[in-house]
Amino acid sequence: MSRKSLWIGMIIGMCVCSTASLVFASIGGDQSTKPAGIEVTVQAGDTLWKIAKRYNEQAHMSTQELMYYIQQENQLSSAIIHPGDVLIVPLES
């Protein structure tokens, strides 16, 4: 293999790596597209349903949809919450 072929191969390899880096960076997505959230401290008598119902119009979602998003955003394994818990309620801007 000649020196010229080696240089051309290296240049092509760097172009491929650069393109792959750009593609993988764009796959990660833009984190700023996530809905904005507010922090809500759970009060005595609150349920996930009540909190979702309180904010569903601001979030432009049904109560059930917002319950799902609250659970996902806060990584809750169930709908059980306790007074003093601080939840992120995702709201659309």
C-alpha cells in the first residue's frame, strides 16, 4: 500500500467518524423539548389523581395522561404518594 493510499484512507476514515459523531449526537435529541415542570409538594389528602386533575388543563392533557406523565417524570413505580413528597408535574409551555 502506498503512502498516498494510506493518507486517503485516513482522511476517509476521519470523515466517516465525524459524520457518525454528528448522527449519534442528533439522535440524543434536544433536552429542551421536554415539557417544563413545576414542583408540587404532596399535602395530606392528595392523591396522584387529584394532583393531575388540578393541573391537567395547564398541561393540555386529560387527567389520566397527566397521571401517567407525572409517574414517568418522577420514576414512580405506582400511584401511591405520601405527604411531603415533592413531585415534578410536567406542563407544556
